[in-house]
Amino acid sequence: MTASPLAGLPAEQVLKTVRTYRQGPLLTVELHLPEEGNAVGDAMLDDLLTVLDDQDPGVRVLVLSAAGDAFCLGGDRREFPQHLDADPTGDGIRVSGKKALRVCEALTANPAVTIARVQGRAVGAGVGLLLACDLRVGVDTATFRLPELALGVPPAWGGLLPRLISEVGVARVRELILTARVFDAHEALGLSVLHKVVPADALDDAVMAWARPVLRRPASAVRVTKAMLNALASPTRLADVSQFDPELLTAVLTGQRAAGTAR
């Protein structure tokens, strides 16, 4: 387990699945469901939206971290059948998908520079969350997987697929999605899923090596530059259909339930 740099620091906000820690203009948002591998369910999406929607404008750097051995083991698939039992038309899945899209968009468009601090496994939705961040550093033992097809669903969560294609390139993404194979931190670095790979004991130093210079820059210049970078990246996502992710996922799962093939 990678030791948390937050040990002994009082939490600013303690929610059901997320904790936040404030150090002046630096805010750490910690996924805090370690016993479940920080799987992303509706409760975590709600907690993340609570934090991101009410973010203090004085926050200049936001670090997305995770408690326990895993960064995030993906979406909580136990909720899919629950949603379908409650409403066979799949409205619960649709609502959840829209929340996921809002969370990832809130990270990408965040006025603060966002840094993903990655340890252990990042799977599916976990990859989606870290890709929504501006900068991404992981330990050299971290692993990654996009298992959606192996689980019988499309990669339709939080705008994951267009972000992957924009950052990694369509040819490599095609292979990762179709094979659903595990890849390690060094391959993730070569794919630009990560920007930096470090030993576990250097993870927090790497985060701060990025945070410190950002905090020294004029806030308005950083904010405008980030907006420019996001805008200039947009042409590479002209066919971005991420707004349809909730509908695509709902259609597949309701169809599987109707056909009796749901996994």
C-alpha cells in the first residue's frame, strides 16, 4: 500500500465515499472506499459532484487521489441490475451515466490544474477519472485495464472513449478496448495515459514537483492557459459523442435484460 501524504492532516470534508484535504490553495480529493477498491457508484458520483460543484475559487491545484491499494476498480456494476429492477426502462442507469459525464467534465474544465495521483489498479471508470485530469503520475507497479467489452458493455462512461482517442490515438485505443488486456505503468507512460512513472516512495514528491510551480504562477494566467489548451484540444474530438454515453449504456443493458443475457 502506498502511504498517504494526508496522514495526520484533518479532513476538510468527510462524505460517504470521498474525503477532501485543504493545504492553502492545494485541494486533495481522495476517493475513500478502499474496502471496495474505490469502485464508482452513484454515492461516489454524488459526493464528487458535491465537492466539485462547490469548489472554492481559491483552489489553484486539485489532486485526485485514492485511499487503499487501488486507485479505482471501475464502476460499481452491482448497481446496474438494481437500477433495472427499479425501472426496466433503464432510467436509473441513464441518470447515473449523466452524473459520470458531469464529474469528468468538471475535472477537465476545472479552473484549477488537476493532478491524478495513481497507485495500484485503475480499471474502466478509474481510467476515465484519471484521464479527465490535466497531469497524471503513477507508481511503477500500477496497472490499467479497459474491460468493458469483456463485461458485455460498451466503453460509454464519462466520455472515456473520446478522451482516450484524443490522448492516446485511435489505433492503440482500438487494441486496448478490443482485447481488454492489462497494461502496466511503463506502457501507460508510452501511451500518454500517464505523464510520469515513479517508485511508490517518490509519488508525493512527483505530485508536488508539478504543484509548486503552478502555485507560483499568476492564477489568471494559469486559468486562461488551461482554457486555451482545452479549446485547442477540442478539434481532435470533433466527433465527440460522449453526451450519448448514458443512452448507449442504457440501451445495451436494457436490451440484455430483455433478452435474458445480462451478465
